[in-house]
Amino acid sequence: MQKLQNRAPRRVGAANRSHFMRAINPVFVILVLLSGCGHFLEDNGVHLAFVLEDGAAKLRGSDASELVVRYETLDGGNDPYYIEITPSFVEGQAQNIRGSYLVVSGKSRGGTSSHNSAVFVPLRLYIQKSQGGVTEIVLQKHGDRVDVVCLR
């Protein structure tokens, strides 16, 4: 018969957890360092949402009723791209949750709905920039609401 040794019970998975923590620490450090480099996971869609949010905040804080903001893709230059922004509400549907979605093509193409808290989009907006360049976006203030009314 074997003698039972007096030892503390072994924790199941303890070795696996410490190995996991050693592997995850460098990844965590890299992500923290990269997050300090601006919007490192940003695409053209998220970039446009930031421009809209910033413009809306400036317009709300001013006495003006209209503001034109300028947008250029992260790719910059003369690369062609298009912008499509769907309306905040679908006509004929009774709802109070904004559902606008914006898409920007280009090398860093992407889309988002994160602009919904900052701006209202009354109609579908679309522009194609076959030569690239800057898009001007017209924002209008109506009380507390800021509308995206035109892309040019």
C-alpha cells in the first residue's frame, strides 16, 4: 500500500493560467502602447463619424445655424472613394431609435453607426469622388438636433 503524502491539494489549471498570463501580458502592453498612437483601429467610416461628431459639437456650442465640415479619407490624395449615409429613420416605420449607417470606400474602407448619437440624417446621402479629394459636409442646427443635410 502506498503512503499518502501530506501535501497541499494541487490547483487545477494553475500552470495553464500562469502560462496564459505570460502570453497575454506582451499583447496587452502592445495594445496599450498602440492606443496612445491616435485611432490605430480607425477606418474611413469611423474617421467620418469622428468628423461628424466633432462638427456637431462645434455647431451646438456656437450661435451659428449651419456649419460646413471637411472630410478627407485616411488614404488621402487622389484615390477614388464614395460616401453613403442612410437615413436615421426608415420612412413608414414607427421607431425612436436612430438607425443611420455610414459607409466610406477606399483603401481603408469601413462603416459604422456610431454617429447616431451626435447627428440626425433626414435623407439618404451619397457622393462619389472619382478623383479623391475633400468632401464638404453641411450640418444644420435645429434646436438641440444637428442634421447632416448635404455632401458636396
